[in-house]
Amino acid sequence: MPGIIAELRKHQPDWQYFAWPSDEPCDYVVGWKPPAELFARQPKLKAVINYGAGVDAILAMGAVPAHLPIVRLEDAGMAQQMAEYAIYGVIHHQRHMQIYLAQQRDKHWQQHEDRGNVRRPTVGVLGLGEMGGTVATRLAAFGYTVQGWSRSQRQIDGVKTFAGSDRLAAFLAGTDVLVSMLPLTKSTRGLINAQTLAQLPRGAFLVNAGRGGHLVDADVLAALDSGQLGGALLDVFHEEPLPKDHAYWSHPKVIVTPHIAATTPIKDACAQIVAKIGTMERGELVSGIVDPKVGY
């Protein structure tokens, strides 16, 4: 937090900043999963600014008083990182890198499918918000056929879009690489399960950079073992750090990364935080206000 305060001061040196714990009266709190005690000791807060894009953790705590708006960061430099992560996952699958890594360990030389010059997969992006929309756009610009699914209809140049639960099956049926960018809500928890995985083409690849709660782990492992899934690149999990005895660690078709698909760049994030506070102080409508009923 001291690093964040120092960066905020660069943008607004005249404001007062206090690190928790502090009983100095404050107008805004910036943090990730702030303790319930903070709100009891800060009764005059105007808003809570969530230091990150995902708000499922702070909503699950149930600590924020109902009258206080929660404001999330929008992109702040994370969308490009997410796009890079997704592109890596797609290329890893398309060019059979998992096979070649295994061959290297065995000192075995063998080329597969015309040295990787094969049909480019169709990539399906689950979730077309700030992050998912950018990921879909970057993948399309990279030359992939891209389609996206969201709760409500979106229009993105170069991307075929699907919307609503009744169109999810059609979206999945044409998806060779599934990239999950959804927020974690009641309706998206456990969405990637035996039923949805079975609707993908056999041998499809899964990239999860959204939230671990989207996956039913037992169903993902079963799909990997049966060949329904050809592999998975997983960055987020139900429990983090991922327990050392979890099957993902040792599964030959799984790549585990420790929640690094996108990190919050402190400079961009603080610039956005200062701008949002300035907007609220002027009495203007600020973007990124969370609807707790929807979950984002």
C-alpha cells in the first residue's frame, strides 16, 4: 500500500492519504478485500474503490455497507496482458507445444502435422466486457477466426457474437479454443462443466484467465482424461495458491500459471483511481460502479 500511496501523490499531491489501520476520517477507501473493521471505523466514506477489475472477492465478503458504492477499475493496462496470455495459449495448442515439450524431456525428435502448418483454430471468448472484448479484438487482429459469447448482445468488429443462455451451445459447438474471461457471478459459477465441455469439438483446448470458480475441476479433469479436452492453460483456481496435491499440477495436458495472466499496473491504476475520485468529487456520474445483484 505505501507504493500505491506514493503513486497517488504524484497525481494529487494536495490530497491526504492514510494507510490502514487509521482512524483519520477518510472520504474514499482504495483496497483489495478491505476488512469489515475498516467500515466501522470510517463511517463517512463516500465510496470504495476496488484495486482490480474483478469484484467477486469483495462482494463475497459482505463487509461493504449497502449504501456505499463499489467502484471497479476498468482495464488499467490489464486487457493487453490478458490478450497476450490468450494468444500464447492459442499458439501453444495450435503448434502442438505440449507434445514438443514432452518430446524434449524424452530427447525424442518427431515432427507433427506438417511442422505445425495446420488450420488455425476458431477461438471462442466467454465474456465480452472490457477485458474479454479486448482479448477477442486482439485475437482477430492476429488472424484467428474469433467468436464471443456474453450475457447480453455485443457488437465487435471482426468477431461473431452470441448472447444469452439459449445461444451458448451454438457458440461452444464452433469453438476449438475456449478462452474464459467471464466475471464470477451466481450465473457463471461452475459454467464450465461436463455438459458445456461435451458441447465443444473433441480435442478442444481450454484457457481460463477469468476465475477458478468458473470450472468444475472434476469435470475438467475427466474431459482431459477422455480426450474431449486436448489440453488446458489455467491461471486461476478455486483455492490459491493451488494446493500442492491438486491433480492439475501433475496432469500432462495442463499448464498451471500462478494468477499472472494480468497484474494491475500501479501507474495506470493510480491514474484511473485519481480520475474516478475527481469525477465523484465534481458530482458527476463515474464509470465502473458495481451492481452487487449482477456481480460486476
